[in-house]
Amino acid sequence: MSEFVPTTCLRCAVGCGHVQRGVDSGYGLDSVRGNPEHPVNNGLACQRGVRETADPDGEWLARPLVRREGDLVPTTIENALAAASSGLSAATESGEVAVLGSGQQTNEAAYALGKLARGGLGTRYYDANTTLCMASAVTAYYDAFGSDAPPPTYDDIPDARTHLVWGANPSVAHPVMFRWISQSASEEGSELIVVDPVRSETAEVADDHVAVDPGGDLALARAILARIADRDGVDREFVETRTEGFDELLATLPPAAESASEAGVSVATVDRLAAAFEAPTLVYWGMGVNQSVDGTATAGALIDCCLASGNLRPGSGPFSLTGQANSMGTRVCSSKGTWPGHRPFDDPDHRRAVADAWGIPESRLPDDPGPGPVGICEAIDGDVEAVYAVATNPAAGLPDAAAARDRLEDTFLVVQDAFRSETVELADVVLPAATWGESEGTVMNMERTISRVRAATETPSGIRTDLALIGEIADRVVPGLFEEPPEPKPIYEEFLALTEGTPADCSGIGYERLEAELAVRWPAPTPTAEGGYRYYREGTGGEHGGDTERWEFPTPSGRARFSSAVSGDDPEPPSSEYPLTLTTAREDDGYNTGVRTREAEPPTARVAPATAGDDRHARLSSRRGSVRVRLEPDEAIPEGMVWLPIHHPAANDLTLPEVDSRSKEPNFKQCAVRLESLGD
């Protein structure tokens, strides 16, 4: 009988340790369960993560495919690689190759893909779908602290007294983490507050639910900050000695009553939330904040509330909730928005260090990180001649997806994935890739912890790992970029060396250490160091403020910075023609664009009972498209709103391609729609 292999669950970004056992004959997993020895989850595991690892839905890609006379037909892996490399090489002669990665890749594959995109192809048209969900939080962290990633860790959850969940539904999206949150909130003197237009599963068990108007999040956060100041809730010593920009920000704040009205809540509700910050507070936020044209500003305003109230110590602080399993690793490893280790993209010294490590001329590296996934897709009509998509489904995952499909269909498209998807259907070449339980490497969870991913089963002939396929493409398109065919450990060690001395120093977390400890949090500059709460240290007083505290922020002044952004206009408010507001969110049994958890057609649209009336099926339309939906009357949905699962491949036929001007993250959460009865 096969042995159990310790690994990490790739369902979401909590980073739970699993043990997996392969089948005794053939290919596949026989058994999956939580690993009681793993320091992240201590054996806890959600059933969806177990089920989707052991027995996912969707159509597995078992053979390489190429398009001949309009149809995708099976071929050999060598023929597929030859066709892919030939098309990508030809594209470099007349234009640019766009590369799209994923938060579902290992760190090693993400690093190698970034090296190919930036150092091999030299393209600025490279991104990953983490920009579709986390870019606003990332930008706000850089604004405030000079570095990406949340200051708190899971260790801080038990010590918080206020758990403020904003625009997120961790009961559904991060069930193991939510167990820790709910346990802490159930203690005497603690509470759970949820801010969300919808009465979500998390709101159902909360002590208080604040039903902010769709798009009212920034106004509400600014109202809270104003009332924190009005109520003398500002930690003056911390603000004066460790931050900058507070007085300038206060001067721009409208009266709290005005902002409260804009957010659709009462001043009493704002006071309730401002008072909550007087206790040690963890603020968790998710896609409801990030996926907006005001995403960076709203995330920044939530950080402002933490800074002003002194909630930047263990047991408190801003804690963005990451969706995809390795979104953090993609940000640290992949050269997407920064060079490995969060090296600044435009810093000459860091650019030179990366070029030297990769053995390429510095001039080959692009000058800027690029326009984001939406901008990349739009560039297919111009500079971009070919697209290489790895473990991602832009044909369904991008906003205004019908327009994205039209562009992808018109270009040379190489798709590398484990499952058949809408993007696969448009491809010229399909490279089947290994998936969970079949790959080796590492991942990072949302609290900066690195752990191993191990294979518990072999793969069929013609199925290779993401890392191996990236190496094969690189060897054909830019020979010599990788001195040897890339293997997980050497690639990981190359990445570690580039992080040494950076804000995201992982150089002390080698494979040997992970074998012994299973999971280690960065920054870890030595083999015995491990990161904890960031920026805060127990100190000896003096100039650092306080008798037992000192603070270290990687900003030019060494101080944390308050934000300065103000609210923009709603990009598409309801109108007489489109009187309802569409929002999208996660389901407990839905995975990304549904490739592992396909649901039956049509999608279920949750609406208030009065909105549904007697209809059970309807046509849901926006200015970009329409889709047949099954109506589900639900009192958790406010009147005037329609809720769709983001996982359904039809959802983004309706959504708006407007993006946050700084983070490039799309405005997935609000657009104007109408319902038309189908008479059944």
C-alpha cells in the first residue's frame, strides 16, 4: 500500500498541511486528510479542500492538443512543444508575447515563469491572476509600510478582542481560518463584526452586521476614521512618533455624518465601529474591498483606522485575506510587480542584481511592470502577438469576458493547464500539466508561511509539471536562460539567493529546514530565524517611543504613512435601463472559474424576494452581455441587488472592465444590470 505523503493543500491561501496517499495502481490519490503535525492547521482540514484534491470535478486534460483546420486534436508532447515554441518565437519577431501566470503555481514554477517572461522574453505584458484579487491590498501595504504582506499572522487571532470582517466571507472562503476567528470572537469581551451589503454566512453568526451600500466602503472607512479622531480615540504617541501624514489626511475628511450618509449607514453605526477600534482589533478584508476602482483607497483607509487607533501591535492590525493558494508566493517570487524578494521594479541596483543573477543584459528587462491583466488583454489588438497562459482561465476570469474571448481567439494562444477550460477551447496549443498531488515544490500562505508541496502519485505519459513545461518552452524560445532543465530544489535555491537582504528575505528557509519544521514564516534571513508580527519589536524605549516598543518601517522616513486618496465616481451606477446592482462572490463549493467544481447551467442568481416576484428563471443583462439565470429568493440579499457566484464561467460576461488606476485591479463587485422575466 502507498505511504502517506505530507504536503500543503492548494485549495485556498490558509495553507493547511495535508497528508496524501496515492492509489496502489495507476494514477491518482486514494486518501487525503489534514496533517496533525503541520504547524499551520494542526490537523484541521475543510472538506472541500479534501474533496477537490482527491476527486475534483471538471474534465482532466490527458493529451497534448494542437489546432488543425479549426479543431483541437490530440498530438504528442514533443509536437505540442514544437508548435508552441514556434508560434511564440514568431511572435517575438513582430511584436510582444504576453504571459499570464497564476496563484495556483508553486513558488518554483512562478519564479521560473517570471524569469522566462521578464528575463527571457523581456516582456512588460506579464501578470498573474493575483492582480485580479489582491493588487489593491498590495498597493495599500506599500503605501503605508513600504512593503507588501500583512503585519499580523494567525498567531494574533486569539489575542484580538474585535474581529472586524469587511467585504469578505471567511466562513465560506477560508473555513479553517474562520474557525480560529469565531473561537476568539466567542470569548468574553470579544466580538465579531461584519461589514457587507449582503448578510453572508459570516454575518449570520456575527455579533453585528453592518449592511453598507454597494460601493460605500471607502466612505464608511473614512467616516470611522473621522469619528476615531472626534472621540479622542487616536493613539497620539504612536501617531506622532511613528507615522506621518495624519494631520494632512484629517484635513481632507468630510464630516462623519456626510460620509455615513454616502455609505448608507447611520452615524450611530459609525460610532459603534469607531468604538470597536478601542480594543485590540484585527481588520480582515477581501474581494469586496479590493475588487473596486476604489480598492487601493479603501484598503488604505482601513489601514489608516488601524494606524490612528494604535492597532498595529500583536493581536491587532490590517489583515487582507488572500484567495488563491499561492497568491503570496506569486507576489514574492514571480517578478510580476516587483523583482524576487519584493525588490523595487524600477530601482537600478535591484534591476542589475536580477540581471546578473539571470545572466542576461540589464537592457532586456522591461522598464515597468506592465498594464495588468485587463490591459494585457486589450493590448492583443496592438502590441501583443501571442499569449502563453499557465494555470489560469482568462476567457472566463477577466471582466467583460466576451470581449476578452474575442481577443484571445484572434491571437496565437498557448494554454498550459490540468483541466479543460474556456481558455483551452480557444487555444492553438494545449499543454496538459500536473496538478495537486502530482507536483513538487513550495507555496506561501497569506500569513507569509512557506511549506512544501509533494507528489503522492505519478502522472500519465505526456503530463509534465508546470516547472518542467516552462523549462521546455524556455529552452526552445530563449536557449540558455536556464543552464539545466529546471528542477524544484535548484530553482528554489536560486530564488532564495535573490531574496537575501530584502524585505521578504526567505534565504533561511531551505528545503532541509522545511523537511524538519514543515512550515516557516518569512522574513527568515538565517536557518534559525522566523518572522512574526512585522514592523513591531519589543524594545528598550528611548527614541523608539514607549518603554517596551520599537518600530521599523521600510519607508524613506522610517515611519508608517497615512493614505491620501479620495473616493472616485461610481463607474456604472444603476439607471432606469439597468436599475439593479450586480455583485459577485464566492460559494462554499465553488473553485475559481469552476474548472474543478463545475456547476450546472444556468447560474443561480440570489435576489431579494420582492425582486424575484413569482419568477424562477430570468434573463440577467448588463451593457456588455446577458445570461439566463435561475432566481433564488433570499432575504440575505438587499433589494436592488443581484448576487452571482464568481465561479460560474458566465458571471464575467456581465462585469465591468474598469480598473483601479493604481493597482490595475478590476471593478468586479458593482455594475448595473436588469432582470427580464422569461415567463417560467
